[in-house]
Amino acid sequence: MIDTTAAHPPAQRFLRVAIDAPAAVAAATGEHEGLYDYRWHGGPISPGELVVVPFGNRTVVGVVVIVDAVATTDPQRIRDVVGCVRGIAPLSTEWLALASFAARYYHRPLGEVMLPALPVAMRKAANYVLEDEPSSGSTRSASLPAVERATQRAAKTRSATGTEAPASITLNTLQAEALAGIVASLQPDAASRPTLLYGITGSGKTEVYLRAIAEVVAAGRQALVLVPEINLTPQLALTFASRLPGARVASLHSGHAAGRRLHHWMLAHEGTADVLLGTRLAVMASLPRLGLIVVDEEHDASYKQQEGLRYSARDLAVARGKLGRDGRSIPVVLASATPSMETWAHAETGRYRKFALSERAVPEASLPTIRLVPTLRAEAADGLTTTLRDAIADRIARREPVLVFHNRRGYAPVLTCAACGWLSACPRCSVNAVFHKADRQLHCHHCGWQRRVPRACPACGNVDLAAVGRGTQRVEESLRALFPEARIARIDRDSTRRKGVAAGMLDAVHAGELDILVGTQMLAKGHDFRNVTLVCVLDADNALYSHDFRATERLFSNLMQVAGRAGRGGARSHGAEVLIQTRAPEHPLFAALIAHDFERFAASQLAERADAGLPPYSHQAVLRAEASEAAEAIAFLEMARGIGLPLLSEQSSTDVVDLYDPVPMTVARVAHVERAQLLVEARSRRALHVFIDAWLASLGEERVKVRWHIEIDPLEI
Ligand code: ADP
Ligand code: ZN
Ligand code: ZN
């Protein structure tokens, strides 16, 4: 560290600014945390303010983290701040603390956490107008015209909401208890444990947390509500607005265009919005009056970001609650019918409080009967057993819509040539190319590659190519052949590319305008269908034989979620059924599923995990490498392992941290890039982080050609 006090007049001040710079540049300038020194000539400035600064030959936006810092680099090389952003209130100390927690926990530079958490329109230096500011010496003020425009529009949002009267629902006893518990946690002197709101599908969890939110809003505070997917439920924001009369509801998700995103972010940041409803990215929103955080469907995999900062929004929400505001923790409610094993284990040990809603909320609604339909390969050429056909025909006759769940899109997973054994494959990835009949194309579901379906086998010229296996398009085709009179639609990523299409299909089911809706998981996400009495699952078996230790957990929760769409209509949906075709009816997962017994399933899962020393009984990280040759990626990981092992013995942590052998990833090649990984496992979270800190410091000094990153708490390995 260089002492600058002697060389410079005391008036001179330095700012340490977080910038989202590529790691390579950061390494070249000797920075590790994504913080850079700048000279400041202006008036008062505080941490959390935005500044426009030069960086290399560009001008970028940064967040001031430390003011009046002693320069950490050669003062001669330190450049001046170009402009200080006016018109946007500084980010709060709490927000800065949250970002710095995330940076430490995920072992990423601070700038890489902070900047991507801001709306993209706010991060672009070019969007700012710079003006001289007489009071600030040579530093100019920077204003964002888009922000000013976005704040006129705010008024409209206000008047549009809160017009509908609240529905008159009386909470049942279990709901009332859960609500009382959550409301108690809002009190200043309450204990700070997160709450697990565990309730079967349709048990009225949403109703409970909506009322807790109403209390929070009435007390003048803000509520943050995270949901897995918002595009499918545009009516959700409306529901919120109508159920929380007078509350101003903003939303944040990736479906918003840049201007809208900025607008809603500002509503939250300025405290104008009382409720912020959003997907995972909203967990880092700035909320100055935050008083409650709700994570709905907390087990959902979409809370995990799979690129850049690979964070779990669920975990950050819990951390944000703990960091709190004004020295007090913020209550966090995690809601799910099938909590993640991590959350469930915390509830079992008492680290989280648990409220259980064990009955359906709508009077006389009961859970559907789940039945297994054993299938033999020979029996169902089109994938539909007679049991399923009969049940579907019956519902069509009764004008009750049927949901058919099949978690694989496209027409067939692969095309094959019977003459020579050729298989359709993606030339860029180590996977099959999926046959899509709708556009007569082969698609790679990993890299997006597409090609017209060949007329003849590219290897031997045989014109008889066969589609093997089944995707949603093929299921739809079979259903149309079987039920030519029925109104059938398909909901998956291919059929719903255009905005509003998915919501339209779901509305059509509600309105009774569809007889059969075939689809992937999109069918299942929280829709409250009152008229559905039959849900069919075509093939549940793939996940049963997966190498991924979380595959059964995911399958169980998917099936529970899908099954949960049936029988929600009270007395008129008695006799609601879920039919699951499987070749492994004896699998223990199904016994628990039929009994609607998540707790039994969770107990057996946790026992297995404890035996095998898997999460939540251990903590994991993976080091991943990408290179053009597989050998290069593996060699890098071998080298990394070689660097790591001595560190373990130095820290005498050989017994608590394990470094596994590098292996290629399950899909090793994607878009010509070979990928491999090395698993790190530790019994204590602390030991894991201590080791990774030391390890990354040593690795960062190696000059290597491969691209690599570390992921903490990976969901898929
Ligand atoms: P979950 O979030 O647990 O799936 P919801 O909160 O969406 O359940 O409730 C399912 C349905 O039951 C909704 O239509 C809701 O309006 C209704 N509902 C919730 N609580 C009650 C109640 N106490 N009495 C009657 N209906 C209720
Ligand atoms: Zn061939
Ligand atoms: Zn590909």
C-alpha cells in the first residue's frame, strides 16, 4: 500500500469504485475484487453513488464503494472521475452489504455482482448526459434522461392499481396459524429464523403470504416476492394489485424491455413501489423500506442462475433477510409443496420455522387419486395405454379439460437409419439432434443449431429414416389421431415463443375452450385450474435412472406439481385422477407419491444423502474448464488439483475437504467447446470457503489458455 498523504494536498480524495470488468483486464491491473481507484475533485460523495469513469479506452459506470480511501495503486496512474450521477439516490448500505456478501460467497469480484444487478439502461455510460457543475470543480454531473422520463409514468401505475375489491375469503385454522406466525416475525423484537410455509398444492399458501404482505404494506414497508417464472402468469401482478388494495406493485423480470425494467427498478429503489414481484434477478433489487421477503416455490431450479454470477436467488434471499435493515433482520418466507432437501433439512433441525398446510383450501376440494399405469414397450406404439385413452375419452365426453404432461419437446429425440445405424447428431455438440416435425428441422437443444431434415441417410443413402422416441409434438399428433373431434393445444417452449401465447392457452383451459392441453413443465407452474379432473403423465421414467443425485428430488416435485393441477374445483371435481405411465411401478418414489406423502419421500432422500455424505450433509463447489480440446480442459483441472492438494495439508483440512478427479461433463461438448469439471466437497461450509479462497488466489496467478470458473452449491453435477 502506498502512502499518498505526503505527496498530495489533503484536499485530494480517492474513491474505490466497483466496475464490471472482464477478469483478464482485472488481473492485468492487479485488481482482485473488481474495485478500482479514481481521483475525486467534487463535493460530498458517499458510498452507493454511481459515477462515470474512464476504464482502459472506454467510459463505464461504476458504484462508489469506499470514499477517501488511501490509493492502493500508483497515484500517478490514477485517473479522474468523469461524472457523478445525479437524480438517482445512492444505493443503501444494506444493499452494498448484500452485494459484498454475494461477492464473497460466490468468490466473484464485487463489480461483477453489483453492476449486473442494476438495470442495463443504468449501466451504460453512453446513456448519460454530462454537464459541468460549477460547485464540483472539474467533475461533471451525469444524468440519465431515461430515469426522468420513467418517473412522469409512475403516476399512471399508481392509479391503475388497487381498484378491485378484495375477495372475501376466510382463512382456515392452519392458514390462520401460519399467518399469525409470520405476522409475529414482523415485530421488531421477533426472532430471526426464516419461515418455511410448507403446504400441499392448493392449500392456500399464496393467500397466507398475500395477507402477510398486506400487513407489511400497511406498516409502511416494502415486500419482495420472488416467483420462478413470471411470463406464464402475467395475471399474477394483477392478482397482487387487486388483493392488496392501495398497494403499488412493481415487477422485475427478464421479459421486460430495457425501459420498463429501468422504470420498475426505480419504483422499487425510490420506495414508490410497496411490493416488488419478480424472478430471481429481483433478489438484488434496491428496496429502501424492505420489510418482508417471500420466495414462492422455493425449490424451483430457475432460482439458480447458470451463467455469470452463478447465484441461488433463494439462498441470497435468506442471506438478505439475515443481513437485514437498520440492524434488524428481515423476515423471509419460503413457500413450497415440495421444499428442497436443503430447506427441509433446516426445518427439521429447527433452523427454519415450519408451518404446514395439509389440506386443500377450497371447501370440499380434495387431492386427486394418483394411479400408476404400468407400461410395456410393446403395448403402446403411440405412447398411450388403453387406460389413458379411455380416461381421456371419458373426460372429453364430460367436457372437462385434460392435461397431458410430457417433459420433452420436439417430435422425436433422434432420427435413425435402420440400414446403417446412423443417428442424427449435432455437429457442434456431443448430443443427438432432435427431430421437430412442425418445421421439418433437426434442432440441437444445447446450442441452437438447426438443419433441414435430410431426405435420405447422409451415411448410406437409405430413404427410410425413423423417428425414435417421443416429444410433445408427437404426443400431440397421436392425440389428434385418437380424438379427431377434440380441441387440442400444445404448450412448450417451441409453441409459445410469441408473447402472450402461453397465457392464452392457459386461459383457454380455464374457460373450457380446450379439451386437451399437452405440454412440458409449463403446464404445472402454479396454475389454479378449477375444471381439470384428469392429469396424465406419459413417461416418468427417464429421471429414475439418472446419475444426478438430485434427479429423483426433481422428479418427485415435478410430479407433485403436475398432479396438483387436478381436483382444485371443490365438490364438482371429486373423482379427480392423475394417471402416471411407468415401467418401474415398484420404485419407492411412486409409493410416496401415491400417498401424497412428501414427508416420507423427504425422509428417505435425506437418509440416503446422509449415508452418502451428499448435500445438505456436505457442501459442494465445482471448478469447470472449457477448451477446444478435451485434453486441455482436463489437464488444466489436473494442474488445479495439483495446486489444491498441498493447500489442503497446509490448512490441515485434508480430512474435511475432498478434491475429486477431473471428469468430462455429462454433455462434454457444446458449440465446439469441450467442458470438464472437478468436484470439491467439504463437510463444513467454512472449510470449503477457506480452501477456495486460497485455491483461487494461487490459480489466479497461473497463465492459462482455458476458460474456467468456479460454481458454489452447483445444482447439477
Ligand atoms: P397454493 O398457493 O397453496 O397452491 P392458493 O393460495 O393459490 O394455494 O389457493 C388455492 C385456491 O384456494 C385459490 O383459488 C384460493 O383463492 C383458494 N383459497 C385459499 N384460501 C382459501 C380459503 N381459506 N377458503 C376458500 N378458498 C381459499
Ligand atoms: Zn444409413
Ligand atoms: Zn449443438
